[in-house]
Amino acid sequence: MLIWPEMRDSLIRHGSAHDMNELSGLLACTLRIRRCFNMYFIHRQDEGELQLNADFCQEFSQMENWGLLERFWAKYPTLVENLDSNAMLQEKHLMPLSC
């Protein structure tokens, strides 16, 4: 279920060296999608039925629109060693959350 084939290969090679609960928790917390900010991912059809927004699905399915925060790269360097560095997201560039 990993987006990047290189990361899947690294996980097969090095996975036994890591606590999988910790790894999957950090992965879930640091995985981000780009270019979809303020994009509606669902909308209503004419009859009021909900459906996925086709534009969102297009962006969601492109590997280059996904990234991992730098904290994952720092914690698991052997798992990201063959990933394109464009997949690394620096937290200082993220928009702050407002409640």
C-alpha cells in the first residue's frame, strides 16, 4: 500500500530492522498530498448523490503529488534512500493549521 515502488523495495529489504507499528504510525502522520489544497474531493450530482470530484481523483492518483515530511526521511533513511528528493517536504514550508 505504499505509493513509491522504491520505498516498497526498501521496506522488503530493511523492514525487519524496524518496529512496524512505529514506522506505519509515522508514515501515516507524515504522508501529504500536494496541489489539492482547498479542492473539493466530493460533490453532489444533480439528484443530490455524492460522488468523487474527477479533478481531485486525477491529482490524487499522480505519484508526484505525494510527499513525506522530512521527519520521516530523518528517522528512516534506509527506506527513502532511492526516492526522488522532490518527495521530501520541509515542515517549515507547510501552512499552519488554524482551529
